[in-house]
Amino acid sequence: MSHGTAALKDMSYEETTEFLNQFDVVAFDLDGVLFIGRSPVPGAKEALRRVKELNKRVMFVSNRIERPTGFISIMSSVFDINVEEQDYISAARATMWHLSKTITGPKTVFLVGSDEIRDQLMQNNFVCYSEAEPKATPEFWRDFTLPVESVSAVLVGFDPNFSYPKLVYASQYLRNESTLFFATNCDKVFPVHNQYGDTTYPDVGCILAAVESSVGRKAAIIGKPEQPMARFFLDSVGSGTPLSRVLFIGDACSDIEFGTSCGIQTMLVLTGVTKPDDVPLMRHKPTYIAPSISILSASG
């Protein structure tokens, strides 16, 4: 075990209470911590209930991009808990917050991303261009025209309908050096369980790599573990809570880097993308490590 990291094993009800009472805020990553794909991690529901029983503020910090209303509905149906919108710190919400502060010209964005991101951009008064042909037809090559002459920024997010025409549009806008370039996050994969067992699917980082390589530019990353997300999270926690009393629980090296950059305590769980053999190689060491979030689920 890495020096300075406490390994948590099965804890009694009293030990769980003593551990959690060190904190006023307990923040959870989602994929690999509470969920594997769409299924809850065993013991996650009980762990959340235990934290809530102790009257801790429960927050959720994720590079997911779904709308707050959708997330709140999922948490209610899967875990039977109520979530306030201000306690859901998503890469999409952080992106809206950051773009609103950063784009000083026209609020026009070309989006390589999903409908959920587009809708949130529009709700935040951005003019969003995201339509593209699903494939490069002969007409695409013959009659190529950009949706609009210029935009203030190109934003790359998770896009299950990523296509070559979208890549072309994004690259053409980014050839103008005054066009800002952002990505919701740069996660390369996310964990899922399908009929072949536990595996991973490509995430935003794979799409972003294509856009970046097409123009030789690097995007400013907004989500975990980068500073825009950290500032949005800390702003949401509020200055009245000492950072020493905030715990962030994640499954990836980037989660621990995020927590470290925020100046808070961290717990690494091994139900997601990080495996035991990866831990000694981590540049940022967690405060605690546990096999699963179920470590917190002891009942009285």
C-alpha cells in the first residue's frame, strides 16, 4: 500500500459512524463508484442511505452530461433518495458556468456532442449549431457549406452520433485561431457491463483526439480533473465548509487528482477503472482506499 494512504476494510456500524463524522460533505463520482453502466454497484444504495442518516450533505461530481432533471429522476428511482440540483456537479453544468464566464463575444457555439448538451447550451442562452449529415454523402463533398460563417467557440462532448461531417465542420471552425476550443472532459473510456462481462466503451477523449489531431490544437478541458470543474465544485460547496471536512469518492486516477487539486480528502474505490495493480503507479495518492463503496453501508 502506498505510504500515506489508509486501507479501509469492513467496518462496524460504530466505526462507519466515527469515520463519516469526520466530514460535513461527502461527494461521490458516479460511474465506477455508484454505477457500473446503468446498474447500481452492490451496497451503493445502503451506503448512500447511511451517509444521509448522519445528516451529511451528499453531492455528486461527475463528467456525465445529462440534464439535472434526468439525473434527479434516476437517483430517485434507483437509490430512493432526493437530490437537489445544486448538489449535482456535472461536466455539463460546469461547462455552462465556465463558458458563460469565458465567452465575451457572441454566444455562438458549434457543438460536437449530444442533444442533452445542446439543450443545456440553449437553456443558458447560447446559440448552438450541431446539425451535420450522418455520413459523408456525395452531396456533402459537392455542396459543402458551414452552418454559419463563424462561431465564438467549438465544444466537444460525449456524442453517440459522432460523424465525419461533424469532424469536418469542427476542424474548419477551429482553423480560425480566434475560435475558442473547449471539451467537457477528456475521459477516454467509461466502465460498462454487457453480455460479454465487464468492459469499457469509448468516451469523450476518443472523439476529442480526432478533433484535436485534425487541426493541431489542444482543447481547454473543463471537467474533472481540471480547474474549471474544481472551481465550480468548490463554489457549490461554499466557503463556510472547511475543506478538511469534505470527502470525495472516486474510482479513477483523475478523481484523486481532482480531489487533491481541490484540497480535500479522497477515497479511491476499486469497482471502476482503477485496479489494485494501478495504485502504486498513481501520481496523486488517495487519502483512503477501499474495495467498494459498500464499505460505508454498515447498519445498526
